[in-house]
Amino acid sequence: MKNYTNVKDLGNLQEAIKEALEIKKNRYAYKHLCENKTLLMVFFNASLRTRLSTQKAGMNLGMNTIVLDVNQGAWKLETERGVIMDGDKSEHILEAIPVMANYCDLIGVRSFAQFENKSYDYQETILNQFIQYSGKPVISMESATVHPLQAFADLITIEEYKKTVRPKVVMTWAPHPKALPQAVPNSFADFMNEADVEFVITHPEGYELAPQFVRGARIEYDQMKAFENADFIYAKNWSAYQDPNYGKIISTDKNWTVSNRQMAVTNQAYFMHCLPVRRNMIVTDEVIESPQSLVIPEAANREISAQVVIKRLLSSTKLFEL
């Protein structure tokens, strides 16, 4: 594995899950492997779980960890070529990236969609610049279009809590007051389509996701019908992907808020969400506080997903021998 941006980078998914569960039993078993190696985490956007869990994962493996918040304590970075830099951006990312790479063995990057240009966002310009110019393994800690660390943690959680061999997993759109990226739902779909689950996506018309992530998933526009006999409900808001509404809110219908009404038709389904969550917009208090809510165990598994990825990336670069 050279970089980590999607489910295919993990290779055999069942082997990756098995490794994750083994690491969870003893997360310090490999702490000698990355001694004197350094993880640099570069944040263009705010973070709580990603920052803490990825840093902790690196520490579990014996790594030094450096956190750089580009928006605080660093020069403002220009990311476009051909720009006359006579504004407030003092450094170009094409110089900054190789400089950063001098100080680390592995780079994690977090950068959100800008919603100004769909082509720019879906080309993953910033993430791919790090991959191209750093010369170091790169982890997407959420980018314009994907969040594979979250999706891997979600899959680990489903594996731990599933009651049937092939559970029904439903990803539902829910309302939100702000326009949010498609990164989390894209990666969740990416992983569920490769996992041994029955996968259904439900959302209002106009909220269709990019075909490369949806693939063969069943699309159901009737939320109640989608929820029937579900084993896991994954709630998430996302803004419109399709032109001409890319990055826009086209519905705030609170009938889509996950409540006891919808959960009643499930197979006593577990509730999941990546957090942070807008209560009584995405999900009601009753559902998120119920015994079927997995949002905290799900967040805890972010440490495990990151640790598997870091271990595999550094192993594949032969910086240590297993």
C-alpha cells in the first residue's frame, strides 16, 4: 500500500478487518516498529476525532507525531498554478509540500471540498499534490470527496455488532442547516459496496451521489421503505452532487430526521453517525441516546482504523521489517 484514499488500497477487506480486530485486542503490540519514525498531520480544516484518533494511533506504534494547522501558525498557502501571488498567500503549496516531507516519514492530509468548482474538488487537487510532490506515503484524513479512515472504522463497527452474516445496512440522507461535502457518504458507499452486506442508500430526489461511489447499491427514495428490516442505519447529510446544484442545499425536510418513527420498522437496528451530529436535525435525542446507538464505539474505532493504515503504509515502504 503506497497511499490510503479508498477501500481498494486495503486489499483483501476481510484480512484488513481481521487485522483491525487483532490490533484492538492489543494496540501496543507493534509499538517498537515505528520507533524514531514521524507522522505529520496537516490540517486545512477543523477536526476533533480525526486529529485525536490518528495521533493516538501513531503513538501506539511508537511514532513521533507532528500536527500542523495550516490556518493557524503557518503561512497561508496558494494551491493553484499560474497565480500571481500578490495577495495574502505567502507560500505556494508546491514548495511547502517537499519542505514538510523533509521532516517526516508519513503525511496525513485533511482538506474539504470548496464547492466553487466540482471538477476541482473531484480531481482531489490538494490531496494529489501531496501524493505527487512529497515522496512520502499519504493518508487521506478526509479530503474533498472521500473519508476512508471514517469508513473503515464504520466497517469495523458493523463487523463487531452485526447479528447476521449479511446484515442490511441503510445509509440515509438527513437534513442539515449547512451545505456539507459528500466525502463521508462517498467513502461509506465505497466500503459497503465491497463488504458482505445488503446495502441501500435512501435520500430525496436530487441528492444522488457520484456513480463511482454508488456503483451497484440499491437506491430507494422512500425512506420508510428503505428502513424496513434494516440492521444498521447510517445517517448523514450531504449537499447536492448533481449539476447545476453542486454543493447546494435543495431540501431541509425534517421528515427525514431519524426518529423512533423510522427506527420502529427496522430489525431493532443500530444507529450510526460519524459525528459531530446536529441533534434533532440529523437524529432525535431519543435515537442517539438509545442503547442501539453506536456513535461512541464507532468514534473509538477511528483509532483502530488509523493504526491499521499507518502500520501497513510504513510496512510497505520497508521502513521497518515485520
